[in-house]
Amino acid sequence: MLDGRRARILRTMIEEHIRTGGPVSSRAILEAGNLAVSSATIRTELVALEAAGYAFQPHTSAGRIPTPHAYRYYVDSLMRPRETPVASARVAEFFASVQTELGRLLKATSTLLSEITNFPSVVTGPSMVNEVIRAVHLVRTTADTVLMVVVTLAGRVSQLLVHLPEPVDGSEVQEAEKLIRRFQVGNSMSEGLELEAMSLANPPEGVASIVRHAAAAFENAGASEHELYLGSASYLTAAWGELSKVQGVLDVLEREASLLEVLGHLPAGTEVRIGSELGIDTATDISLVTTTYGEESSGPGGRLGVLGPMRMDYGRTIRVLEEIGVGLDESLGES
């Protein structure tokens, strides 16, 4: 834990580096921080911060640049919360005007998030486990394979391939579809297919076989992998500048499975992961700021996030994410 003066100097150095993007001198810290000490005292404190791993000099006689360790301490202990909304009018207008199915809403939300933050964004859809089934369609694709399409009230679609032990004909597929619709429409995904109830209808063996195997495939639908929506990457050069760093960010964005794994293991609420904390080897100058949405109303929710350089304005980014998360919650609650 840093003492009061050293913590104020570190906070000023970080916020000046976020503002300017360059090394921060002792004079700049003195002027920006309104500190009642001399430049010599600040230089002494900067040497101590450097020795403790909070800062480094890119070259002799230059100012200091914060390290990932410094950003972690800043986010956890020094960052001042923003007292006023940063994008409320834009967010409110967006959610008031967008009326569409969930997939398109989340994609549009990822675009909005990138436009407001000027960083590439990531949005994951909530789990389908508690969503209510609106329709079920069965399509015979081959003699022994059936595609089951499940549509929920939220407008989300799950496609499941059902492999059968014996060939079936089109009429058997149609009968199985009617049977599944009769017992499943209006139920939640988490309830699965009610095999016992459907067996009381005494369907022919071919129809019963389709239903049994559809039930087995259906068990995986509610827990299926979250969809990932990526916002615009057109802000990369402006945010990172250096081509090598831009390439590293592009590599992270292309590794969707790694991103989903990182997002899936974060706790609920607002989280910040800095550099190596992401567990992705190319994330050398990347911070991920995320927050969750939709958890109270629909069970396991989704997550909103942005990828930015370590010198991003964390306070503003967090506030934007939380405002959009609230707007998304309200929009989903009305649908």
C-alpha cells in the first residue's frame, strides 16, 4: 500500500500519461497534481516508484511511464469515480429507437460501444437456458439425420443436428415435429423435452425414435456456447498507434475461442484485466474492461466489454459500459 503523497504522485502520473500518451515529467506532475512539494521531492518519489515496479523510464532524462502493475493499483485503489454520466443521451436514444430481435440488438450494441469509446468492443449473448420456446421446426436433411430448429420468445435461434440410428421418412419427421410442438412450446429451454408426457401419445416407433434422439440433442441447447459479437476494429490505429501493437490486438480479436474463455471465467459485475492478466500471450499492451447485463431478469446473463491500450481512461470506459448495460437490461426487460 502506498502512502498518501506517493499515491497522489502515481495517480497524477498515470492520468497525465492517459491524457498525453507520452512519458510524464516531474514538472508535469507538479503542475497537474497541485502538490505542495518541490520538483526535487517528486523526482525522489518517482525513483522510489520505479524501484517498486510502478514506473519506468523509456530512456535517460525522459519522464516516467506507468507499468501494468501501476495500472492495476490505479484501477483497484486510486481511480476516482465519475460523478456524471458520459453518454446518457446517446445511450437512451439508441435503446429507445432499436426494436429488433436479440442477435441484431447485441450486434448493434457492440457497434454503439465502439463508437462511444473509440475502442474495439466485445459483446456476448446471455445463456438460452431460461428462455421460453416459441416454435420448433424439424427438417429432414438426410435419410437418418434431422435438423431441429428451436426459436425462443426473445428471437434467438438454436439449430441442433439430430443423428438417428435408422432411416426415417418425411411423414415421421412431420409427426415428430407436431408432437414436440404440442408439449414444448411455452416451456423454457431448461426443462428439456418431456419424453414421458409425449410417450403417452403412443407415437409409432419411427416418430418415437426421432423424439428420443431430439431430446438428447436438446439437453445441450440451453448450455450452448455464448455468441460473440465484435464491434468495429477501425479504431485500432488511433488507439495503439504502433503497427506491432495493432497486430497484437488483431490477433486477440481473431482468437474468438480464447476471448470467450476469458469472458466466461470472469465474475459477475464490472471487471478490469490488464496485460498478462488476460492470459493471452499477444496481449502485451491491452486492457479488457467488461461488465455484465441481464442476470437478474433472465438467469445467466451476457457481458459487454472493450479492448483498449493500458493507458485508456478507465473511469470513462467503465461508466460507458455500465450505462449501456443498464440500457440493455431495460430493453430486454421490455421485450
